[in-house]
Amino acid sequence: MIKNILLKNTSCLLCVLLLALGSFSACNSKADDENFSDATDSGSASEQIPPLETKHQLNENGLVDVVILKKKVIKGQKIKTSDLKIIELSPENLPINVITDRSFVNGKYALCDLYEGDYIIGEWLVDDKAKIPYSHLVKKEIECVEDDYIIVTDFLKANTGEDLCVPLQELIDKNPGRTLYFPDGEYVISRSLLTTSEPSESTSFHFSSSAVLKAADYWESGGSHSALIRLGAYKKVNNINMPGSNFFVMGGIFDCGGIADGIAIDAGRETLIKDVVIVNSHYGIYVTQGTNGSSSDTDIDDVTVIGNGKFNSVGICFAGDDNTITNARISNVGTGMMLSNHTFVSSCTVENVPGMKNTIGFSIGGNVHMSDCVSINFDTAFNIISSAKGCVKQCTALWTNDESEKRIAFSVGRLQMLMLGCRAEFFDGNCENIFLDAIEDGSGGVVAPSFDASLVSENDMTEYYLENGTAVPDMFP
């Protein structure tokens, strides 16, 4: 009985205290705001819950706007605004350093794997990719060595699936003028490997036949031609008065992931690309103007390029002059080759993507000499600018389907070149076929062409240049 009385008295005392505190709170609030409504409008003061203490800024709903991930982000990946969204979360149990501003995250790199729906902590990000630890990928310390031929796997682990661009770039930078050899295995990188064109410091790359240099899923574009390897990307000091750069890329498979370019030569002379396979590329090989005027002086031999199947994809593009290319096989691209002045091309085949429109097999600019090349299923097999000179010898335009509305073997303004022994195999379908699309008064000529005249449109200009095309232009005027 006594115990029950004590409990009742205690309860009453607590009620009195709560009412007193509520009245005190209401009075203080009212003193701060003369428009405060009384308890009959807003409920008793004892029913009002005080705000939760938090260091986060609350929105109008009393919640925190938190940045979360819309998709998985891999360690080393650069985070973009498009990877993020804002959601409202209760401030309870939220870490103090959770990110609430998307601009703070944009452009940072992930220090660990982050997953869809995760909020982000500041300590999980770095602003420089080089700050990401990669010691678990390194077999021994990367340093300058005296050997001219460096085996990459002596320093780094292959087949990890992790980004190796930072340690590989460090290996390049610490060993100028060396050749890096990549044994069989997969080497993932998220941005271009860069070398210098300075002759004494130029780096070469030798890959075994089953070595794969692969673009990471989160490839970081480094410009208009963001290639897996960019030769001569800095220290562009080479010229004709000094020895050539003499760097090369030989062997291996370059998987561009559908977005990256394969190999770019940014500067230098006397460079070589040989025995490589490039797949899923935007541009397979891109050669800019060299450091000696416009001369790039590049040799490309026995390469295979398989594009990403998009209209703007190109197999091989020369912006610089004085190049040689032989035995190239190119497919799944919108344009097979883009050729510049004083370029020699032989025994090359380009093949179009079925169903792609307005495509070009070979785009010929300047003084170009071609022999034994084949274009398959491009709308225009050989597109020649009016000022182009040189010779096209024993080249073939071939179609195996009826998907194009108009097929042109050779397209040119005024023909200035010599076309010798060229032929076309048109598909016998419901479309317009033209062997030579040109205007009059060119100084070039067509010798011994081969095609089925019954399949050719009346707009064809072959007969005109057979009769009047007697002047053979100078090879190098």
C-alpha cells in the first residue's frame, strides 16, 4: 500500500514538473515571437518535441540533403556530377563528414569501391589520382634501371583488373629512352600513357601477342584524341636537324572499350606501329602533324583495327604528311582511312558496318599513292579531293549487299590523279552505281578500268576521262 502511494505521488510530481517546464518553454518562445499562437491552437507545450541536435543543415522538411551515388564507382574512378543525386535523410546517425554538396564530389577520385545508393564520406575521396595507394599492385619499388629493355611484370602485377595507369606512367617517367615489354596478361588503364618525342628520352612499347592493354570502364578522356598510348605527347622538340624519335609500338591487343582511341602519335619522326590489333576503338590510330613542319614520317605495318561501329569512328587517320602504311585490315568503322599528303598505301582492306549510311572507305587528300587496296560495302569506296595528285593502282571497290541507295567507286571533283587498272564489283540491286563520279576538265586519266557497264549509271564519267585523260600528273610537283 505504501509503495503504491509513493508511486502515485512520484507520478504526480513528474506531471507537475513537465507542465511547469512546458509553460516555461512556451513563455520563452512567446517572448521571442509575439505572433506565437497559444496552446489551444498548437497543442499543449508538453506535446512539442524539441529539435534534434545536429551539425548538418536541415532543409524545410527537417531532413538533410545528402549526396548519394546513382551507380557503382570503382576505386580510382573519377566521379562526375552525372553519377550523383540528392536524397533527403534523417539527421539521426548520419556521419558528421557525410557529403551534402555535389560540387565537392565532382572531379574527385574514389579511394575504394563505392556502390549504388551509398552516401559519400570526404575521407573516401582524393583530388589527385596519384594519391591513390597502389602498393598492392607493385612487386618491387619502381625506380630507374640501367637495362634498355624493361619487363613490366618485374615491377607490376598483371591480370588484377585494377587501374595501372599511375604506376605505369611512373615506370615510363623514371626510365626515359627505354623499351617496356609487356608479357601475356591484361593491363587496365583509365587514361592515356604519355611519352616524350625528345629523341634521347623517347619510350617504346613491345607487347607479347597475347598481352592486352585495356581501357577501364571509367575511361578519362584527355582531349579530342584520347588514346591508350600517346607517343610524343610532351617535349615536342624533334626536327629534321636531329635524329628521329625512333619510338615504336609493336605487338599486343588494344581494347578501347568503345570510347577510347588506340594509339596516337602526337609528335616526332621516324616512328613505327607494327603487328598490333586494336578493337572497340573510336579512332584506331591517329597521327598528327610532326614537329618538323607538317611531316610526321610514320610507318604502319600489319595492323588490324576493329572500330566501335559508330558513324564517326575511323580506322586510321593521318593529319601529318610523309607516311607509309601496308597490310592494314580495318572494319566496323564509318571511315576506313583518312590519308594526307605524300602518303604511300599498299595492300590494305577496309570494310563497312552493315546498314551504316554515308560512309567512306578511303578519304584521299594531297599527293597520295595507293596500290592493291580494297574497299568493301562503303557508300563511297575512294573519296578523292580535287587537288589530290599521285596514283591509284589496282584498287578495288566491292559491294556484297543492296543496302546503299547509291554506290560510288571513285568520287572526285576534277580528276588530277592517274587511275590505273582499278575495278568495281557492283551488287546487282535496285540502286545507282557509279564507277567514276567527277566533273570535266581534270588533267588526270583512267587506264584499263574494270566493271560491269550494264550496272553503271549514265552519270558515270569514266568514258570522258578515258578519251581525254592523257596527262599524267607529276608525282611530286
